[in-house]
Amino acid sequence: MTQLSRLPLARKTLPVIITLGALVVIAVGVSLFGSTVTNRIVTVMFVHVVLVLGLQLFMGNSGILSFAHVGFMAIGAYGSALMSIPAENKSRSLPNLYEPLMGVELGFLPAILVGAATAGLFAAITGVALMRLSDTAAAISSFALLVIINVVLSQWNEVTNGPRTLSGILKYTDMWTAFGWAAIGVIVAFLFKESSLGMKLRASRDNLHAADAIGINVTRTRWISFVFSAFIAGLAGGLWAHFITSFQPDALYFEMTFLVLMMLVVGGPHTITGATLGVIIVTVVNEGLRSIENNLALSGALPFKTVGMTEIVLAVVLIIMLALRPGGIIHTVELGGGVGRRRELQTSASSQKGTRR
């Protein structure tokens, strides 16, 4: 294998190594030197990596804005919780639960897979119509889907305890568990990007009519990707539920949707390294602002209340980011994906000149 032939392989593997390496450094650093609070923040961050990569898998490759993935996360969270809550806890947490589900008690892995499969199944049913839409119509429809999911979860008292807090969930997710699933998410996202399905999806993103003209079934390609990404979002929901252990439907609604979309947009929706970097940056900024907000509120240093300051500052940062760099921090080329590109182009140009002679 020549040095030139190694370059495309390096461009594919180096971004994976860089992304996984960054996550390993964070996990090891927090494990050795972090406090309990830091450990908790990083655990949630790794769960967000899984969710954002699931969103990037569809949105970044298709170019279709999706608000529904936090809804799929909610389905995965409730589905996995319902399957794993011990029977004695169900009688207290869900007194009106349907009798056949009262005795169901699965382990952690089967439970989150059931929750993810439920999210994927719901996406498969709704995506039949949704994936025929594009641009603004698709975005609005996905937003409506998020609202529908939240309303159903808030009103289905027998299964979700309605708008009240669902408790009694066992804590299975720790930092290293979340890290392991985040690492799997990174690898899966890169494999999907290099797959024929991912290439077809990007072709439809770049030129819908040209993709259709060369025989790509755009609706089917979008639908498969949508279902797969919803499955990953459902996995993130299961991990989150078994870490938080008690939550209500509104915890996975507008605020979480804004935060997740900001992570993806800031980092760069078209790249996996960008999406991962966006999660890290927004987590650091969000927690830093929240700490400042809490300290100001406790000290009474300002003559006015600081409630909501974090969300306001994050929104301003997002607006500035969209104005200055709409493609995100890492726009089109993966971090480390441009290695040797100039040399390869020069070699290719020299080869073409020699052929012409």
C-alpha cells in the first residue's frame, strides 16, 4: 500500500480516534480528579452525546431539522423505566398500571433496548408520512410530533403517572456506562456516515432532484435513517432515566429540545466531531452560567432576580453563532479528516498532467 493510498483511510479513522480520545480523556480526568457534582455533570454530558449523535445521524445527513428527537428520548425513558421498575415499586409509582405490565421486570440492557425499540416503532409509524415532507413543512411537523408525544405522556396516567413525577426507577447508569454508550454512538455515527445509506441521504440533502433522478428512493432512505436515529435517541432516554431515577414529562420537552439543538448547531450539524464538540462546549458553558446564576441569587449582589439568566445568555450565544458561523465550529470536514488532502490533490494533478502528455 503506497503512502497516497493510505491517506483516504487516515481521513476516515483519524476523526474517530480524535473523538474517542477526547471522551476518554474527559472520563479518566473526572474519574481521577473530579468531584461528585462533576461526575454527575459529565455522566449527563455523555448521555447527551448519544442523543446528539442520534440527531446528527438524521438531521446532519438529511438536512431536515427535527424537533421530535427529544420526544423519542422521552419514549425511550418511559419505556425502559416501565420495563425495569421492580414490581413492588410499580404498585406505589404506578398504582393504575395495566395488570399485564405489573409483573414485568427486566434487567438494564433489555429494558433500554425495549424503550429504544418503542421509540423506533413510533418513528416508523409516524415517519411514513413525515419523511415525504421537506424543509419548513418537515420541521413544523416534527415540532407537532414533539407536542403530541408530550401531551400523551402527560395524560396517560396508567402508564406514565401523568404530569406527576415517575419514581422508583433503579439507578443503573454511571459515568463509565454512559461513556461506553457514547463511544458506541461515535463509532456507529461514523459507520453510518460512510455507509451507502448515509451517502444516499447526503445526496438527497445536497440536491433532492438529482438524487431522485439517479434512482435514489429519497423517502425510503429518509425513513430508514429517521427510525434508526429515533432508536438511538430512545437509548439515550433509557440511559438518562436510569441515571436520574425520577422525572416527569416536562423534563424532556422544550428546554431539553433547545439545549440539544444548540449543542448540534454550535458544534456543526454536518460533522460528527463537531456534534461531539458542541455537546462538550455547551455543557461547560451551561453549567458555568448556571453556577454563576445560583451564586448571584444566593448572594443578592444584584438588585433584580437572575432567574432565567442562563437560558437568555445561551440564546444570545446561539444567535451570535448562527450569525458569524452558521455551519458550526466544524462545518464540513471532520476534525482530522483533512490530513494529507493538499498532498493528494497535488499528486493527483501531477498524475493528470502526465497522462495528458
